[in-house]
Amino acid sequence: MSQKPRLLVTIPLPPKPRKTLQNIDSIEVVHWPEGEVKTSENMAKHVQGCSGILCSVGDKITSEVLDAAGEALKVVSTVSVGYEHIDLTACKNRGIQVGYTPDVLTDATADTTATLTMMATRGISDAIASVKDGRWGKPRAALPLGMQLPGKIIGFLGLGRIGYATALRLRAFGASQFIYHNRGTSRFADDLGARRVEFPQLLAQSDVLIITASLTSESRHLFRKETLAQMKSHAVLVNTARGGFIHQEDLAEALSQGIIGAAGLDVTDPEPIDPSHPLVHLPNCTILPHIGSATLETRNAMGDLALENVLNGMDGKALSTPL
């Protein structure tokens, strides 16, 4: 039986970190079996005796999983900036280090957020569909007119690194008025001339409301029937953070009844969204398959950082980006 420390890798790694890992012979790498469902039972089975776990947002690292790993487990490293899938308290109580991958995905995610904002405000996905389904040019088939950003108020729930980078990109499209709601004052606010407002004011004043915050138990379904009703009837809601922020059935109702104007989603709850869900078929809802950080450069950088974290943790060293 191998005496090497064991590393459970639950996800397919990008090319660069995959090659790095292949060249390390001092550890035993356990890859998640292709096609196997990631249940708690399966996770507990594969994690036994592992010193490290390299995972992502689709992997629930619960106290039961940590118990199954036993005392050998030293570190959990996630290839993501979000970490709600990891029981941080349970890790802390067991002395297990936890690493994540901030900063390296800021630009790619901001690119996606700005792109999705423009798609939603201009109705691009429905316009593309009109060409493919033959509506273009037919009588009484004119598409709704879109909205331009100059003079509009752009609101951010969570004006952090990604929100700030998104705002800079939207400036190129004429956006100049920014408001935000954070728990405290954003360090990026002065550069944007952004005003901090309370959440009800964010809802009422935003022409475009962009979610770039971290999801917590308190913010789950923050956007539901009661809060969506407080938004402007032409408002556009954009979410590239986590799907759990939005009650999807309530959003579908708000979009179909004209309570708000449009939505752009790069995240849903669950993922993938059921193809039969009403949101998928609404012309004023643009949905992307969670591609926020999906560039080769960014995924390589995220994988490199996550691998560095897990190897450091297995070796008893400090992590480069700990939680």
C-alpha cells in the first residue's frame, strides 16, 4: 500500500496545472471517477485517508466528508473565489486549512458581467433567436427596443474587485452614475464616484442592478417577489455571483408580468437549470452556462493557484490565499 500522501482531485484540471500535477511523484493522486455522481456518500468514500482535497463549487465539503477523511486531512483547496460549498467552521475546528482563488478571475468575470449586461439591456439573445426562428422581417414581429446606459443609474450589490472592474468596462458604454450596497464603504467607491445606499434604495433607484457579492445564508433569495416589486418596471437584473441570490420562480413571474424589464444570468440554482424552466424560454431573460471565468488564461491561473495552495497545505506550509 502506498505511503505517499493522498490528494483527492474532484474536477478536471486545466492543461497547465494538470501537467504540473502529472510531474509530481511525491503524492498519490486520486481522481474523481468520470461520470460518477457527486453525492455525500461517494465523496466520503473517495476522501478516506486523503491529506488534501482539490475541489470546486459543485463539491459539498461538509463535516461528514471531513469526518470520513479522518485525521490525515490537512487542507481543502477550491478552484473558485466562492466558498459557500465548504463548511469553514468544521474545517477550522479540525485545524484544516482552506484555500481559494481570488483576484486571478477578476478580469474574466468582469468581462462576462459587462457582456451579459449589454446583452440583457439590448435584448441581444432574443434578437439572435429572431434571426434563427424566422421572425426577423415578419409583420408585427418587431423586437422590443433596448436601453442605453448613458444617464442610467447602475447599481451594484457588492462593489468589490469584480464589481469595480465591471463598472470600469461599462464606462466605455457611457455609464457614469453608480450606486452600491455593501456592508461597509467600498474602497473602490471614490474612483467611480459611487454612492453607498441601503438595499431598498438600491432596488428603487437602479436602472441596471448587478449582483457581484458573496452569497450568505442571509442573502439567499434576497431577490424574491417582494423585493423585485420594488424595482423599476424597466430595470434590468444581472447576476454573475451565485444563483441562490434569486428566487427563480418569482423572477420568471416578474419578467413575464412586466414587473421588471429584463434579466441576465450567468448563474442559476441549481446548475444546470432545467431546460423546461420558464426562465429559459422567456425572451427577456438571457442565461449563460456559468462561464464567468471561462477563459483558458484564467482557468490555468486558478488551477495553478489552487494546486499551489493544496500542495503547500499537504506539506504543512502556509497557503498563498487562505480563507
